[in-house]
Amino acid sequence: MTVYLLCFALFLVGLYGLITRRNLIKIIISKSITEFSIFLILVLIGYIDKGLAPIVDPGTSQQIYVDPLPQAMVLTAIVIGLATTAMLMAIAIRLYRKYKTFDIREIKNLRG
Amino acid sequence: MDALIPLFIVIPLISAFLIMILGKLVKGFHRYFAPFTLLVLIAMTIIVFANLGGSSIQYAVGGWGLEKGIPVGIFMVLDAFSVLMLCIINLLGFIALFYSISYMAKYTAESNYYSLFCLIIAGMNGVVLSGDLFNLCVFLEVSVIASYALVAFGVGKTELEASYKYQILGSLGFMLILLAVGLIYWKTKTLNIADVRQVFEAGYNQPYYIFVQILLIAGFGLKAAVIPFHAWLPDAHSSAPSPISAMLSGVLIKAVGIYVIIRLFFNMFVFSHEIALVLTALGAISMVVGSLLAIVQWDLKRMLAYSSISQIGYVLMAMGMGILLLLKGNNEAAAILAIGGGIYHMINHAVFKGLLFLNAGAIEHRLDTRKLKEMGGLSSAMPITSTTSFMGSMSISGIPPFNGFFSKLIIIIAAINGRFYLLATLAVVVSIITLAYFLKFQRFAFFNKSANKALSKIREVPFPMSFSMIILATLCLALSLLAIPSVSELILRPAIDVLMQSDLYSTTIIGI
Amino acid sequence: MELTISIILVFMIIGSIFALHAKDLLSAIINMGFVGFGVVICFLLLKAPDLAMVQIVIETVTLVVMVAVVLDSSRKEIEVSFNRRSLLNMAVGFLAFACLFYFFMKAIENLDPLGMHSLRMADSYVNGAVEKTGSINLVTGVLFDFRAYDTMGEAVILYTAALGTLTLLRIKGKK
Amino acid sequence: MEGMSTIVKKVTQLMAGLIFMFGIYIILHGHLTPGGGFAGGVLIAGAFILLILAFGSSSLKLKKEVTGSSNTESIGILMVVILALMAMLFGAKVFFFNFLPKGEAGELLSAGVIPLYNIFIGIEVAGAILTIFLALVIFKEESSK
């Protein structure tokens, strides 16, 4: 139970960063932090005590394996996170090239 | 007929990849191949719509059907409600693509534009056809990530900023949805929507249920730009190229936001009174605040974006009222009216909001401005644009012969029958405010003395743009036929039944 | 096992708070890398080698791109003045986060505790999966056979991201 | 972007080939050992990124490289979709069906279609991440000109 609460606390730290930070790169960092916490919650859900990693040894008899479904979901979500991070970095580098600053408030009041 | 369902997603995907490969080799390939694929999709939609007739088709992807009564693989579900959504998506998609043949001439890298457009269509078809929770999230992200890039297609400062804010809020929304899906999987151990309903019907504890539903409302509310989560919509929709803002406002926030909220809260969750109140309140607030914000805008596309928020509020309020009436149980007719009015208004809004954004694009194409103050006296210079925009404005503000009037009337009648007098008065007041700011748009854009001198030089927009505006304008009139009881019995009623008998949805999948 | 993950999580929370308040952008990115590799260790402890591998590689590529972007930029951050109004915002924000945390705790109170996960739909992904899909690695079996449709969507998302980056980074937007 | 010191160049020359081979190993053994199309694809892209970082972006004709990598990416994903469609013609006539024989568990050539999916998704992921990195490098190169 405490592990899930710690993951949710990490999510709240990421959310705090998203709302308060003004630097483009730090907003991207806090977005990644929220993603890490959600991935951890998903994998924690699928964990089974005394379960083996989901690689079946052809010879051995019936074993308890960890649930592979949350792992498949998280693998997909990691790559979705990479996709959005890549496009956010593209915009951040482009805005920096034009305005020499990463501060979102300064960019907002500069002329077009 | 079953084999058609996967093709709805595969055909736009293959056309997107072919456009990227052949786009640079064959001159003009992308400009005509993309509308052709959308035409094929419209033909498929008509075939499916013709012989579906109220039944629902389950397609087990990969051949993994049911094992020991539990659906194992991913199911694609096509029923009466998702067929209506398919019609909106593919029809609006074709018209916006046909419009952008001449509109996108002033942008560079056109083959990227057409490829990303086909990906949005594929993503939305994937969301509408999916019967599996996580699969729905994946295809939601396909269409939303493609729309991030298209919002910032003309890489100016405002577009980049709007796309940045849109992406940050979009990925926060996706994380909330992923958390909700994780919690649902934690409790029900399954991802199939019908199967989740079976487990939830067996029983759930209240705090968990409310928390998961609030998370989903927040997540999909971010995608549908409901009021507390609407911060990204005005910037994103006003800085995108016009065919894209027509697609975003007309179709994307519906297929990816409102459709999913309706599908989950009617077919997956057991109705609960508190959540129905939350949905109705969200709908009413975004209806009122959206129109109040729209009236003060002087930028045409920002005004249209805020009016999208208020019209989406109508649909959400109607759906919330439908759940409340179903929960009370005594007033079946009013519930049917409310849900039918919501679906009908969603279809109408897709048509006339798409038309209005295309008109704004036509004005911008000729005058290169979006400020209402700099326009003026265009009715003589651009006859087609002014008549179609007049028809669009009249139908969004609910003037009788047009479709907007009938769908708002149905929602208001449902509110009165269900004794929600406050909501009925709010709906009428907001309709009047909508009429006010659209008259302002008509006066400043078309009937005012022109401020700029170069009015004589302005000619009508080229054929693809005017033709697509004419199609949408005639649709605005044709859709008002849907209000006739006999016609609505044929088209709207199957969709309402899908939402009303929600346990029918799960038994058809589990009961194979 | 739960204890080790909790300790790692505490360090990750400290690391992420430090990442958000770092003066220099480069140290913020390094802290993010630290949190990311903490996630990798947690994945390994939770018996998810597939995820650990993908996360390491993607974390490294993200860090390379971020450092390449930040290295030649002005890495100093403009410090926010800490006046009374921001104190009020901080208090309101903390209160909102506290009740969010409380609702989350109430929501997950009587769900299965860590490790007591029972399989229902995933049961057919584990027992007898080797005969059905032929793949020994059950996660690959789920990814590329039971739910291959998701993975196609996934590859399309990466394709869209590459196309979007190409579109966003072209030099001239309009002719 | 100018290249790095000669020590880094020498080490990269050695490492890049190894990383590339390891990526191919991970893709091919996706259904036997942990990893698969995604991890292997990113590894292959990582090998190329390492080369570009060490030897500087002037050493490649960047414009041609991006169209090259974006075309491999499109072909990769196109093959995945065509493979899924072929499943509709053979076996149980269903989208995404595993129509090839499953073979004996644990062998390299087992698990029917899964190795093919792994290979094509690996190509697609490698192409996508390389396109993203090359797009960033080209933008830095062009805008600093």
C-alpha cells in the first residue's frame, strides 16, 4: 500500500512541476516524471509474490509467472511518452533558436 | 461485411505511408490520393450503415475470441452509435481534405500535411471502433499526436506556443486516463469494456468508483475541452490551418472526447447519481461560460473556438440529463429525447462548425486577416462564402429552417419534460447569446462598409474551397430532416437504444 | 522487496524535487536521468526485464537529445521572487494535492495489496500461452500475438512522432 | 556539429558496430529472451546516433540521410500492416492472425509470425528515432548557418 502512495506522491511532484515551472525544458522534465510514476503504478499492479519473470523455460513444470499484460501496456506507454517528448523538444529548440530563452513567460510577450 | 471493419483503420494508414513514400516522387500524388482514400472510406461507411440496421458486430482481432467466458483478445465493436460517428468523421474528413487542395498551396511540405491528416482519420476510426480500453487509449494518442503536429503546421511563434501548451495538457490528460485504466485493471482484471461492465455490475465500493470516474472525466474532459480543462482549445484551434481547425473543432473533440465519455459512462459504468450530476453541471457550465467568452472575442477563429466549447456543453448537458432521467426511471420518454437530442446536436455541430471554420479559412485565404475589425463588406466580393457563412451562422444559433434549431429544441423539450427548468432556461439564454455573437460576425465580416480600400481586387475563393462550403451548407439544411419522427426512428433511434440498454452491449459480446 | 522499492521511490521523489528546483538546466536533466534509471531498477525488482531494457535505451536516447539541446543554450534559470502572493498559491496548491492524495488512498484501500494480484483475463496469456503463440517470452507473446493490434497502433504513434518532428523542424513554414 | 576528440572517435568506431550487432541480436531473439522489436530498434538507432555525435554532422549529407531514414521507416511500418492484412487471407481469415506454423518452442525459428513482426517493427522504430535525431541535427545545422 505504501509503495502505491509513494508513486502517487511522485505523480504529484510531477504535476506540481507542470503547473509552476516556467522553463520549457523543466516542463518537459516534469512531464517525464509524471510518466515514470504512472508506469511504476501499472507494473506494481501486475506483480505477483514469488512470481518469475515472464520468460517460460520450455523444460520446467508449471511455474507462477508475473502478469505480462501490464508490462505490455507500460511498454506501449513508454514509447508514447518518447513520442511526445521528441515533439516537445523540437518545439523547445525551435523557440530557443528564435528567442534565445527557454522561459515561457518571456516568449509569450515577445512580438511574433 | 465483417471484413470491412479492420479496413476502416488499415486503408487510411496505408494511404498515409504511401503518401510519405511517393509524395516526393510523383508530382501532386498526395494532393489527389488522400481525398481518394477518404472517398473509399465514405463508400465503406455507407455500405456498413445500410446493412447494419440496429444490430452490432463484434470483430475479434487476431482470432482470440472468448476463453471460459472471458474475452481474451481485442474486440472491435461496430454498433448503431459508432456508425453515426464514422459517418461524421469520414464525411467531414473528405470535405476538409477537398477544401485543403487549394488552401494548403501556400504551405511547404504538403505531403507531410496529407499524411498526418490520414493518420488523424485512422486514429479516430480506431477510437470509434475499439471495444477495448487500452486499445482506445492507443488510437486516441495516434490521432491526438498527429493533431499536435498539424496545429503547428505553419511554424510561426503563436502556432508553436499553442502546440506546446496543447501537447503538455494532452499528455497530462493521457496520464490521468492511463492511471484510470490501471485502476480499472487492478479491480476488474480485464480490459474489455463489456467485461468490465460485468464485473462492475457484480458490485463495487463507492470511493474507488467515484475516483476512477472523476479521473476519466478529467482525462477525457481535457481531450474534449470541457470548461475547467479548456485552456488549450482557443490557441490551438485559432492558430491551426483552417481545414485542420474545422477537423479539430468539428470532429476530433467529439470522436476522441465526447464519444468516449458517452460510451464509457453509458456502456461501461453502472449509472451513479453523483457522476450524472457532475456531467450535467460540467455541460451547463461550459455551455454558459463558452458563449460568454466567445462574445468578447475580436479574432474570428478564437470566437469560433470558444463557441465550440459552448456547443459541446449542450451535448454533455443533454447526456447528463439523460442519465439522471434514466436513474429516476419514471420518465422514459424524456430520457430518450435528451439522449437523442445530444447525439443529434453532436452531428449538427460537426457540420455547421466545420462550415464556419472553412468560411473563416476562405476569408483568411483572400484577406490574410482574422481580425473582425479589418474585414468588411465582403458579401458583394465573395458571394458563395457569405451565403454559406450566413446559413452556417443561422443554423448554429438555432433559427428554424436549419438543423441547429431542431436539435436545440429537442434538448430544451427534454429539459422541460424532465423538470430541469434551470437547464432549459440556460439553454435558451445561451442560444440567444450565440445568435448575438454570430450576428456580430456577419455584420462585421460581410455587411459592414469595408475598412480596407483593396476590396475591388478580392475575388471568390477557388473551386475546391467553395464546393466544399456549398456541400456543408446543403447538409445544414438536409440534416434538419432528421427531426422528422419517421426519419429519426430509422437513424437516431438505434443509436439511442444502444446507449439506453447498456447491459445489451455487454451481453452481446459475452454471450456469443 | 516492497521495502527496497519504497527506498528507491523516496530517493526518486527527492531527485525529482531537486530536478525542478535546480539552478542550472544541465543538473536538472541529470536529475531526470537519475529518476529514469531509478525506474529501471524498480522494473528489474518487479520482474519486468523487457521494460527495464526498453526504458534504459529510451532514457539514454532522451538524455542525449536533451543534453545536446541544452549544452549550447544559456543554462542559467531566472530565479522566481518569493513574495507573499506565491506563498498563498503554494498553500492552496498544497491543500489541493493533500486532498487528491487522500482520495487516492481511500480509492485503493481495499484493492488487492502488492503481490496478491489474481489473473482473470491475463490467465490465458500465461497458462498455455507457449502452445498458443509459440513464443517463450510471454510479454512478446502478448505484444505481438494476443494484442498485436495495440502494437501496430504503437508503431504508428512512433511514425507520427517522427513525421511531426520533421514537420515542426522544417525551416520555412509558408511559401 | 563538429566531431569530438580522436580518442572518442576511435572508441566509437569500435563500439558502434558492436551496439548495432547487439541490437540485431535483441530483435531476432525477441520471442526467446527479454527485449524485442522496440528495444532492438532503439539500440540500432543508438548506434547511428553515437556515430553522428562522435564524427560530427558534416561527415554525412544530412538531407539525403533524413529522406533515407524516413523512407525505411515508412517501408517498415507498411510491411507490418501488410503482414497483418496477409493474415486475413490465410489461416483463420482474421486480421492479425498468426498464420505461420508455430514450430518447436525455444527454437530460433518458432512462434510463427512473431519474429517477422519483431524485425519489421525493429526497422520501423530504428528509422523513426533516427529520423527524429537527424531532424534535430539538421535544424541546428541549418539555423546556425
